[in-house]
Amino acid sequence: MIDNHSENLKLLKEDFGPDFQWGVSVAAYQIEGAHESDGKGASIWDIFTNTKGKIKDNHHGNIACDFYNRFRDDIDLIKELNIPNFRFSISWSRILPNGIGEINQQGLDYYNQIIDYCLQQNIEPWITLYHWDLPHALELKGGWTNREVVKWFQEFVKICADNFGDRVKNWMVMNEPIVFTGAGYFLGIHAPGRRGMKNFLPAIHHTTLAIAAGGRMLKNNLPHANIGTTFSCSYIQPHRDLKRDQKAAKRVDALLNRLFIEPLLGLGYPEKELPVLKGIKKIMQPSDNEDMLFDFDFIGIQNYTREIVKNSWLMPYVKASLVKAEDRKVPITEMKWEIYPEAIYHMIKQFNKYPQIKKLLITENGAAFKDELENGSIRDERRKQYIQQNLQQILKAKQEGLNIKGYFVWTLTDNFEWAEGYHPRFGLIHVDFETQKRTIKESGLWFKSFLRTKKSVKLNENEI
């Protein structure tokens, strides 16, 4: 942990180096709204959130932050906060309403306007090609359980490369595959709401193939582009110093942290820890081991917390369960995730053990807390403290020689947070979802000051 008694603790942007990338991340479905505007087709999240009972309080993303109509104002806010890099995703069904086939020119025009306005404001656009919003028309054909999805995704990637690649240098193929496959095709708590191993295993394999295929499509069409992909990760520790809990922790680590990165690096699926993955062999074709490989320019890791794991023979497949943070009486966020800044250091260290990875970026990190708007301002001390503590851990990793080259905050504005609706607020900027009024929080103002100054920003004792 950070030394809570230090009166002289300082955080200096320049300590991270001149080539360290600073940014903020968002996702199309979570902010855009305009779910039926200008030729857009339905995505699986449009269908899922408009099905009663799927989302907390029946919230949906039909309007969200209305970024579709307010993107210039929000990009102006990014500039005001001195943030030089803006990571956003492309809605597949806004470009291809049916997932394949006819292109929606209005969708292309919209993203071209975002890219052009970013560049006009001296903000570098970073595109994520897939952030969970599969076109509903493709889900009707099997979605990620249908091997054809690899070809469908390649077509979408090529269209984006052809239309945006003349101005966009930085690309992320997919966002957090374990989340959209696990929550969407095994647990059924995210779109499209499917359950069971019969859906999960093919979704895992076809997603892995699509990540590599998307990378190759970008490289073939944009040979000088900076191409990466992103993975969620949690620092996993055993509940007790018992062999059975240690083995359980290794199984959970294989599921949450190794499942996708290792086959992409040529190491195969972690079958030793998770024998159920051997079922993927039944759907593999002779060239798949080679087709899963792609040499990314960078890997984005997204960390928010750690998980404590204990052995549980009642849990199918993984034989492990999480010990809830609230039961452990530790500090938590509104998502009930433990506040444990050291986790990000440990995950940087863990991913640095893969020699095939050229460089790492933190492409998401942030925290949801209950914000109170008082007299036109929001004093979100806990979020500011969370960001500062995580930056200290990243700097520690960098000073130890670990390969970490950037940090993107999740997220710019409060937004639609999937199954939790609009309740958790992660933004540097508060959104009144009734009026769409934006208010920069103190965390955003601190980040603005940190990114502007060439002098150290002292962390007050109550901030550490």
C-alpha cells in the first residue's frame, strides 16, 4: 500500500516518461444512445436491455449519455481536462445494420466526424473495434457460437480500416473477451443472455480466432498502425495457506487472466488448470492453432480489484468460489469490488512474464462511488484517491523496469453500466441523466492539473 503517513508523497507526470500515453476510455453502447437513429441496426444490447427484468430497474441504453448528439461538447471536455488520447468503440450495427452486407453511410459519417473533431482538438483517437455490442441479426445466426462470426468480424474490421485508417493510428481489436463470453454466453447475465458450457466453449474459441483475424486484417490494410487488444484481469490470491485453496486460485487465474492471452501467444488454452477446456478440441480445425496467433504491438490490461478465492467442490468446472469483499470487511467501491491498489502492480508484473508481449498499457482503471452534487460541484475524494494510488503502483512497476507504457481512466462521463444500469458512476464527469448536464468532478479537475503541470502534485494526507 501507499505510505499513508508520508507528508511529502508526490506524483509527477514526468516520472512516467515522455512516451507514456495518458487517456480516457469509453464504449459506444454505454454512451451513444440514438439506438435507432440514422440507419443503425439493433445490437444484442439493444434487445437485451429492452427486455423487462434483464437490467437493474429496467434501465436501458436507448439515450444513455446522448453522446451521439453531444460528441463535440464531450470531446471539448476531454481537451479541457488536458487528456491527449481518447479511446472509444465503434458500434458494429451502426456501420452494418445487419452485421454483414450493406454499409450504412450515415454510421461511417458519424465516426468520421468524431475522428476529425478529435484531431481538430489535438486529441489522438484510439479505436476499439468490438466492445460487446454484436449486431442482433448475427446473434440470430448463432452469434459467437457460430464459426462464421470470424468472417463476419473480419468484414467489419476491413470496413473500419478502409474508412478510418487514414487518420487513426491506434487500434484495439476487442474489449475484455472473458466478460462478454462468460457473462453473455455462460452465465446469461449480459447480452445475449445465453447459458451453459455448450455456448461458452464455442464462444471462447471463435472469439480467440476473431481477435487474431482482426489483428491480421488491420495489419494487412494498415501496415504502420499500432495494433493491440485488451483483457480484463484481477489479481487472484488464495483465501488460506492451504494447498486446496492455492489450486483453486490457480484455476480462477487461468479462467480470468490466462484464457485468451495464452492461445493468442501460441501457448494454447490453459487446459491443465481447467480440463473442461479440452472440449474446445472437438470444434477445432487443423489450422486453428496457427490461426489463433497474432503478434500484437501492445496488450491492454484492465484492472480494478483483486479476488480472494477458496476451494469449492460444489462449483461446477472451476471448483472454486470467490470470498466476497464485503464479507472480508475491506474497503469497497459501489460495485462491491475491493479497493486494493497493489492489484494493478501485480497484474503488470504477471503480464510482463510473457516475453512475447512487446509492451503493456493500462487501458481501463477506475472506480464507482456514490457521488453527491452539492452547490454545483462534486467532491469525489475516494475516486481521486483511487486513481492516485493506482498511479503510484504503476509508477512503482515502471521504476522496477516493468514494461508499462500508458494509462487510460475508465471513464470520461458517468454512463450505462451494463447489468447495473445507471447506478454505478465511474466518470470523471458527472451526468444528470434527466437533463444531460455535465459537471466535472474533483477527480477530473485533479487529473486535469496532473496532466498539465510539469511540477509535482503533492498528495495530501487525506488523499492517500
